[in-house]
Amino acid sequence: MEITSQSIGELHELLVTKRISAVELAQTMLQRIKHIDPEVQAFLQVTEDVALGRAAQVDEKIARGEEIGALEGIPMALKDNLCTEGIRTTCSSKMLENFVPPYSATAVEKLKSAGAILLGKLNMDEFAMGSSTENSGFFATHNPWDLERVPGGSSGGSAAAVAAEEAVYTLGSDTGGSIRQPSSFCGVVGLKPTYGAVSRYGLIAYASSLDQIGPITKTVEDNARVLREIVGHDHRDSTSVPFEIPNYAEFLNKDIKGLRIGVPKEYFAKGLDEGVKTVLHEALATLEGLGAIVEECSLPHTEYAMPAYYLIATAEASSNLARYDGVRYGYRAENTEDVLSLFKKTRSEAFGSEVKARIMLGTYALSAGYYDAYYLKAQKVRTLIQNDFNQAFDRFDVLLSPTAPTTAFKIGEKSGDPLTMYLSDVCTVPINLAGIPSLSLPAGFVDGMPVGMQLMGRPFAEGTLYRVAHAFEQNTDFHTRKPSLIKGGAR
Amino acid sequence: MSILDRYEMVCGVETHVELATKTKIFCNCSTEFGGEQNTHVCPVCMALPGALPVLNRDVVNLAIKAGLALNCEIAEFSKFDRKNYFYPDSPKNYQISQFDLPICKSGWVEIEIEGEKKKIGITRAHMEDDAGKLVHSGETISTSNESSVDYNRTGVPLLEIVSEPDMRSIPEVLAFLEELVKIMQYTEVSDCRMEQGSVRFDINVSLRPRGQKEFGTRTESKNLNSFSSVRRCLEYEISRQAELLDDGEEVIQETLTWDEGRGITLSLRSKEEAHDYRYFPEPDLPPLIIDREWVENVRKTLPELPAARRERLKSLDLSDYDAGVITSDKALSDFFDEALKGYTDAKNLANWIMGEYTRLLNAQGLSVEESPVKPLQLAALLGLIDKGAISGKIGKAVIEEMFASGKDPDVIIQEKGLAQISDEGALLKIVDDVIAKNPQSVEDYKAGKKQAIGFLVGQTMKATKGQANPGVVNNLLRERLDQQ
């Protein structure tokens, strides 16, 4: 098997047995990026020097006979809304095109001290607003399974890089599906952890009450390994929660006999692609075959999740993005007359249209006279949605749904119609409103394009999601299939 | 007929005090005043992408303390909200404040005007972060070619204290503000240094014809930073509003700015132009839950408040006026209490502190904290006078020397040979000498002009350079003259 196809565990084994050095591994990945990324365009920036420098340190450690950690020497890449000290962090926006943070996000720091090798920063929808990575302020990323299709978004670069084996794993962020939907479109494993499980410090905010950082990997096991390194309470993020960090690997290789899986009927409603529906039913049959008890259930307020999400997320975004004003850092418009025109021109010139649309929507939702009807109402809906999930989890260990109603769509297909675009997150958005963990994993294919299934769990029950996902993965071969791009090399 | 015969003034005040914490409200940067520009900053207070606020617990402690001192209820559940507006001194372009659920509410402050006590209601008090400081090349931001921003003050914790519209005269307003500032200083919630802008007042005022129930239309004058500005601004606003009302015109509800130089208020924005701050709950901070144990622990740290201290001083036989002067400044009041540990005559101590001590302190331009004379040294001096070791007159010379050298009074008396002569044997010789030299006065005395003895006492004092004990001299003279 090719080096780039190996899992974290396999690569770790190769490193400790000195069959490959960390520098060789990094070079292999860098070669792969050079070779394949001109087509996929997942990377905004490749940090070759950083990668090779860190890899050399790991090799020295191995040479000294020291033990290395599970992620030590393993090459990875980060969504470009995660602050990296001394390394440009753009959020795929012209606004931050030349912004070099003086500090790293907590999750990034944790990976760094775990010995991770940073290959580069990954493309995304500008400020994480979008579902296709077409809203990048720089260029669109292509789906490795079909270069004419989108990789999903907003963590499209993160999902595409893993699918194209340009990085062993990546981190993305998920506000309304931004890890899971691209994972589904690209046939990889993506987890949105429980809100508060991973520190948001250093994650450039889109919507503070919804944002979470999570891992995107080739396999469930890899995902569990990465998650363990990035979770935990952080005093710098007041919304992060103190909890005992489980050894997620212990949830793997467990059977799922008697495990209760709820299937919310609202997630199989109209708009769901027939092919995707078939894949999901086959997946459910597989899980039943493994001994799980599958039952239909209802999350009655699901239809209100999308509007509530677009009010809450944009309201928070309108405030979070106010700091980009050209005064202290980032883009600054030239030839401005006074401070007001500096603000206006800077923001008009440097934000893309989707970002502007969401800032306007959020500003409107918070305005005097509309607050009660929109923002406050949306918060009430949020509570109802949380109640839906709480009630469902009284009966079920996990819930299961499609991750997205369709497979990856064509580049340009929906970019003119934001509402249709928003609907690609219809299955993922409620989960962020509820704050619960959710994982997307490959469940099958429709016309050669991957389909993801979404597992949802109780707060901090990521381990249970891994247990179900691993059981499914071990009994199917979807995760072993590769895009022809990889098999045949770049065109 | 003066304005306030025709109209009743209605006034409420919003006071912003800087809380006396070492570090800022949402990060660990220093709150110290006057550092080099942009040196007390970090990713959080500069609002770098991805930086998050973390609430400083000391800020909450001080807010609770202030609330208790202002007789407020301390909310078990309060939260922070974002107040959104664009201004270059605000790096986030929103302020983290408290909107509908403030930490303190429903309190009061008692003031006293000409012996009449009155409670001024406190609607609420809430925590928020301060903005940075703009430095313009010209006079204002709109007339400058360039402006720079100093973010040292960004994120310094503030407590905004909102009063009820309970004040009906300028003296009431001033008495309230003075009492409020004193409470903040006594509790060490804030040092309230007006010159550093660590306390600022927004004055809401309206007039209504005497006898009318409804309030008139009010104006709000922003950012006054001294009592004298408040007084002048109110005087100006009242006469301006009265003139409008007299002419049958309407007062426009607007926000004003006080022009200190010209002594007038200027319109900042009208009600229609008021900002829509689009408040919403701060998603980066969880709600603030304050259990009762926390409140009680803070209550234990409450010192004696100025009103209580005034009452205690009065119980020590000080007049209302003296008790008021001594407690007007916490440092002076602390000085008094400390001196009282070494000297028991509170009234005499107060006289000395308000008299000689304050005079000499002012002459040197020093604050009480910088005083070269320590409380127990003053106490020792007064003890020496009472004991008769020196006269009161010599005492005044000694305290001057204490201010100059910082030495203890007994050391100064020793060094300068200022000890009072009470020894009868030593004084008798001098008394006899004075009698011999002033036969006329002696004759006057014997002829029944008893006041003639005063002259002879004076001559004896003169002969001893003031060191003789005047009581002893008086007795000796009478004895000698009556014997003759």
C-alpha cells in the first residue's frame, strides 16, 4: 500500500520501527501535494519548511531512542481559520490575506506539542460561510472524486485534502455542518464534537455559540486518535467545558448488539435524493445485521432549525466580524476621507458577497423592533430543538440520518442560488443548535460519488459515535475505496 | 422669581467608575494608568481574530462589593451582552456590557442636605469594558488629518451605576455624587481619580412646572469628569431649558456634550439619531451565577462606610461639620482613626487635623498619603501638650518642624530645648524679677485692677521665650502679689 494511504496507527508503526523517517514521510506528503494539489486546490499555503523542520526534530527523538506519541511525526494540515503563530491565517478572505497571528489556537498548540507535522493551511468558504468552498476569497477547491464537483464546505479544503491523501488528517470547523457535509461529499470521516469539548480559542469566529473544531480523517480509528489530542477544558475559552477525557480508542472494536438507533423521519423528508435514501437504508440494514435495534423516531421541530440557524449564526457573525475594520490589522482601503469611509470602504472591498449578505441578515435580525420576532424567536426554537434531541436520547443511544440530502454537486451549480445552497446543510444544522456531537462517515456511493451517514449522540458521547461508526466501517469497504485521481495519478 | 421657583428640576445620573483591579476585565493585561502607548495590550483586548474574553473574578468581587455598599440586590443570575457600534477606539466594535440582567439592582444612597436626610435610588449597576483612547492630530476625529489609538485603557473594567431620577436640586446632585464617590473610595472599589478619568458622569436633567406630575423632556449631558463641571453644566442646562419653556418652546430630547471652555452644552445627537446598539447575549461568556455564599464572603470584606463613619465620629462629640470634613476623604478619615489609637480627645484631634495639619499639608501640596507626619506622631504631639510638656503655642512650632523633618515630636522638643518650664523653683526667680521690674502693674493689681496680672504673665512668658507653663506662672504671680 502507498505510504499516503496509511492510517495514523500504521504510519506510527513505520516511524517507530524506522522503516520510514519522519522527514521522508513529510517529503512524501509534500510531493503528493505538489503532484495533486494543482488539480484539487485544497491548500492555500504549503508550509514546507515548518513541516521538514518539525519532522527532523521527531527523527532526532526517535534516533535518541525516545518514545514518540501517537500523532508525533504524522503530517497534517489545518483549515485556514485556525490561528497558527507566525504562519499566515487568512480565513480565505481578502480581509486577512496577509494576517500573521502572533499566537496559535489552543487545538493547534495541542497538536504541535503532540508532535504533529504541519503541511499547510487549507482552503474554505470565506469566514466559514458556505457549503461548497466556492465562497473562498481566493479560489474554489475541487472534489477529488470528481474535479468538476465541489468538495462541500466550509471545510472543503480539509475534507478534499484527506480524500486526496494530501494530508493524513486535517482539522476543520463546523458551525452548521462544515465538517460533516464536506466529509460526506469527499468520502471521509468527520466529527463535530460536543459544543465545549474543544477549545475555540484561536478559531476565527463565525458564530460563537455554534462553532466547534473537529478532526477529518480517512478512518474512524484515526478520528478517535486525533480527537483525544485536541479535546479538553481550556481556561482561555469560557465556553469550553471541564470533563474527563475518555480514551476514545476503547470504544473501537466493540459490538453494537442491542444498541438502539433512532432514525428521525424528518431527515428523510422531501428533498432527499433517492440514491442517497437507498444508501442509507442499506446502511441501516447493515447495522441491524450487526445486532443494533433500529427504530423510526421524530424530531418534530426539525423544519424550524434552518431558519433559526440562519438568524442566530448571522446575528453572531454580524457582531463577530465587526472587528475587521482596517484599523489594527488586515486589509485597509486606500484613499479614504474619514474614519467612517475607512470602515465602509475596507469592509466593502475586502469581504466577499456571501459574507456581506450574512452580516446584513444578522444585523437586521438584531435591529430594534425585529429582535423579538427574529433573534429571540430563533433562540426559543433552539431550545425546542434541544428538547427534541433530549427526548430522543431517552429512547436511543444514537440517532442516524443522511449527512446531506445529495452527493456533491457541480461547481457553479448552486452558487447563484444561496437558498438551495443552504439546503445542503438541512441535516447538519440542527445538531449545532443542540450542541451535541455528530459524526459523518462513508456509507456508500451514488453514481461514483460518496454518500455520508450522520450519527448523532448525547453530549460528550463521542465514544458511542465511534463505537457505532467503527462497527459499520469494519463491516463495509466504502472507506477503502479511492478516487480515481489517486489510483491513476493526476491527469 | 428664580427658575427653581417656577420649575422643579428632575435629575438622574449615570456614573462610570473604573474598578480598581490589577488586570483588565477580560484578559491579564495591566490596568495601570499612563503606560507607554499600546504596551498594556494582548490579542484579547486588541480583538485579534480568534481571541476570546475570560471574565476576571476580581471584577465581579468589586461589583458585588459596590452593590452591597449601595444597598443593592446582587443578582444570582446575570449575564453579559454585546453592545454593537463602530468606533475606532473600540477594537471589537462592540462593547461587552450587561443589558437586561445586570449584576446589581434596586439600591439607594442616603444624602444629607442642611440636616435633612434623603435616599437617592440606585436603579442598577453593571459591569462593562472601557474603550481605548484616541489621539487626534486636530481637535476632533472629523477635523483631524490623522488619529492614532492607544489601547492601554481598552478592557479596563468599569461599573456603570445608574441612579433613579430622584434629585431635585443641584446641591442634591452634588451631595449624591460626592457620597457615591466616597463610597467607592472607602470600599476601594475604585480610586475615583477624576483627573485620570477614572470616574465619569452622564447627567440626565429635565424641568417641569411646579405642581406638575409628569416629568418634562430630558437631555443627557455625557462624560463630565468633575463635580464643578457637573454643577456648571446643570446650571447652564436648567437655564437653557427654562428659557425654552418660558418661551413656550419644547425641550428636544437629545444627547449633549459639555464644552468646558465655553461653558455651554452642544448637541451630539437627537433621539431620532440615537444608536441602535443591537444588544444580544454575549455568546463567548456563559451566564454569571453568583451563589449566596460568594455574596456573603464579599460582604465580610466591606469596610465601615462613610455614613457610618460620620455617625461614629459624631458619637465621639464631633460636630456634624467636623465629622463631615474628616470623612470627606478616606485617607484623612483613616488618618484620624489611626491617630485616635494614640490619643483619646477626638474633638481636639479633629481640630488639629482640620487646622494646623491640613494647613501644613496644603502648604506643601501633599496628599494625606504623602504626609511626612504620621498619625501616631500627631497623637504623641497632642499628648505632650495635654501633659503640659509643651504649650499649645510651642506645639504649633513643633508640628511645623515635624512636617519639615519627619522627626518625632519628643525628639524635636529635646533637640530644640522647647520643653515647658513648670518647675516652680525655677519660675519663682523669674516671677520675682518681673514683679520688681514692673511696679506700676503691681500697684494697679493691688488697687483692684485684677486684669493687670495678664500683663505680668505676658512679661514672664516673654522672659522664658514662651516655655513657661502659663498656669503655673499665673498661680505664682497671684501668690507673690497677695503676699506683699
